[in-house]
Amino acid sequence: MLEIINHGPVREIRLARPPVNALNPELVENLTLSLRDAQAECDAVVLSGQQGMFSAGLDVIELLQLERDAMAGFWRAFFVLLETLACSPLPVAAAITGHSPAGGAVMCLMTDYRVMSTGNFKIGLNETRVGLIIPSLLHRAMGRLVGTRLAEHMVVAGTVTDPGNALKIGLVDALETGYEATIQRAVNWCEQLLSLPRQAMLGNRATARAHFKQEFAEYANEGVGAFVDAWFSDEAQRVMHELVAQFQSKK
């Protein structure tokens, strides 16, 4: 499910759950544990995917089989993963090596730096189109990158966009041609940070990202229950089952 590649002091954690690196309970748990290991064993992290596919987001086919309590446990674990990314004491870069809609884009929002491969790929929060309501914490994370008004338009409409426009609006920080070049660009960014005075760099980074700790603490109190209620709503279940049926008919 994961491949670990060390680039000197920079550790690459590569998603490897074909065909689309969909996020199920096992992958979420393994990724969280790997990130925590990296925090103790290296100086920076690059999160990457497979060629042409970073992550298609939640494994809706598998998650639709879960009862309410199990789904609540998964969503809680997913937010622990997001908090581990956002509140990491080490710099984290995303090498977005292909498509990254929904949960894939959500993980990228939590990182310090995002470089995306050029090509016929899409990135964005398309949850509206699959019948899901995005937590306010994720609205704010999107707004910090692209601006509040544009984030509102994109989230409400479930808009995904191509790499060129993602760079233009600030959703990603850089583009790179080719799979290996995308990963190397993310590694290089980490190395540039690590060449700076360490205490000052990490201290200023911690100050800039301190808001995440408070936001995740606030979400933990009531956000999980609200999301699970929305997940099991008649509308969301209908839309997701229709999408799964369409996907399976195409296969």
C-alpha cells in the first residue's frame, strides 16, 4: 500500500494501492503510522503517488459497506491523518503525480508545498458532485490557497481543474513535466528548506501553521457526527450508489 524511499534526509512516502490509490481504512492507518515514523527518523517528507494518479480520494465502494459506527471510526481516522499532515513538525511536500480529486486534494491542502505533474489531470474538491458536504475546516484550507470567494465557488459547484489553472489560482505551487521530475521538484523544495537555519525555519513554520491545531481540535468535538449524518442521508447514499453503479458498468 505504501512505498518508502529515502532521499537523504527527505523521506518519500509513495501511495501504492492500485488502481487509483483510493483511501480505505487500512491505507489511512498505514499512512498515518508512516508519517509518524518519518517525524522521528528524517527531516522532511514528500507524499507522492503513482504515475498519472496521486489519489482518487475515498474508496466509496468499500466505505458504502460500513455501518454507521464503523464509518464514524473511519472518518475520525481520516481526520487524524489530515491532522498528522497539517500539524507535522517537519516540512511536508506533495508530489501530485496525476489525478487528485476529493480526498486526494484534501490531503494536498494539508501540506506545505504542492508540485503537480502537467498533463490531462484534474484536482479539486468535487464532493458536491458525489453528494457529500465538506467540513468547514476544509473550506478554510482551500480558501487560504485560492482566496475565500473562489474557494466558495469551487467547493459549492464541486469544481475540479487542470494543472495549469491550479497553478494560476494558487491551488498548487509549481508544475513539473514527468513523473520523476515532479517527485524530484518536491524533494528539492524540502532540501532548500533544510539548508536554512534549522531553528528559525522550523519556528517560523510552526507559527505560520499554528491555526491548524485549534481548527482540528474544534472539529473533533462535533464534526465527525455531522459528517456521518450527511454520509448516511438519503441523498448522499442515492448519489454515491448511482456513481458506483456507473463505474462498475463501465468496467
